Amino acid sequence: EVQLVESGGGLVQPGGSLRLSCAASGFTFNNYEMNWVRQAPGKGLEWISCISNYGNTIYQSDSVKGRFTISRDNPKNSLYLQMHSLRVDDTAVYYCARSYSHYNSFFDFWGQGTLVTVSA
Amino acid sequence: DIQMTQSPSTLSASIGDRVTITCRASEDISTWLAWYQQKAGKAPEVLIYKASTLERGVPSRFRGSGSGTEFTLTISSLQPDDFATYYCQQYNGYSRTFGPGTKVHIK
């Protein structure tokens, strides 16, 4: 059974940093591209970043470029999101999501999400 | 960036109703479109991908259609489990954008 379990969320002050993790199981992690998607409270879904299966290709949305970094550790079956210079509008539930395939891909499995709150 | 719109933003319907949600892309995305269902407090789940392919385990009352810039999700006979928010998502290459969502309420 495919499982994605996020962790690392919490309360952080504006300008602060946080690192999210996503532990994957139930599939061959290094065969799949992975993503982070976020959802602000009461709002819609926003894709923010993806990383290829071996980590050599990364794409990000303009809203997080230069502040957030996606990475992965295949031997540990883990995906990460390092977030710096956090702003109040980064407050959201952050989901990790598996890409069904490479390049043109939707998301076939999602974690349960971890809440990041940016507030003074 | 490719922008996605959905209509309506909210919809009130009764059990057994036929429901149609429309999604439009700002440019041609061929059939690189997925539909997701999200219930309150839960992660989204994919219903349909490649515009019209039903994900395994999804009931056949869900149907997707369209290509290019205009797409529809149809629920042929609304069931109690279907009251949720529905999002379309384009995935043309590494450009990945969601629509704003359509919330389906009980009438």
C-alpha cells in the first residue's frame, strides 16, 4: 500500500525557516517524480514544486522560487521541502504528492498534509 | 503560466441529480487534465486523468470529457458520498495548475 506521511509543520514567525519531510513507503521511491502542493486555509490547491526521480530536475512555481528548495534522499525514501524567508501568506497545509509519470503528470497519491502557520 | 477557471464555484444539488462542472484552460492543453475530489479535512483524490480516463476504483457515475481548452466533469446521479469540492488540474509538461474549485452542496 502506497503511503506518504508528511511531518515538520508548525508555527513559525515571519522571516523564519522550516523543513518539511515526507516519508514514502509501499512503492519504489526512486522510480517516481515527487511534488509539494499546498492549500491555504479555506482556499484552493497550489502546486509549488516537483523533483525528478533522481533529483536532477527541479521545477518550482514563481511564488516560492528563491525561498523554498525541494530535495530527496532516495535511500531513505524521503522527500523534503526547505522553506526560508517565510511569509504570512505561506500559511497552508503542505501535501507531498506522487506523480503518476514523468513530465506530463497528475498526482496519483497524496499524503495527509502538514500544517505550516506563519504568524508573529 | 496556464490559468485555469471553473464554473460554477458552488453548486447545490439533490441526491440523484445530474451534475456538470466546467473547467477552462487559458491555452491549449490537449487532454492533459485531471479531476480531483476533496472532502473536508482530507487530501484530494484523483477521479479522472487524461481528461476522460477513470482512475481505478472510481465509480462509473463520474465522467470526464473535453480537449484543448474546455473540459467537463459530469456526475450522472449524485450520491451522498459525492458532496465535496472538485478541482481540475492541467499538467502540460512541468506547468501544473489547479482550478479554483467547485463546491457541491446538498440542496
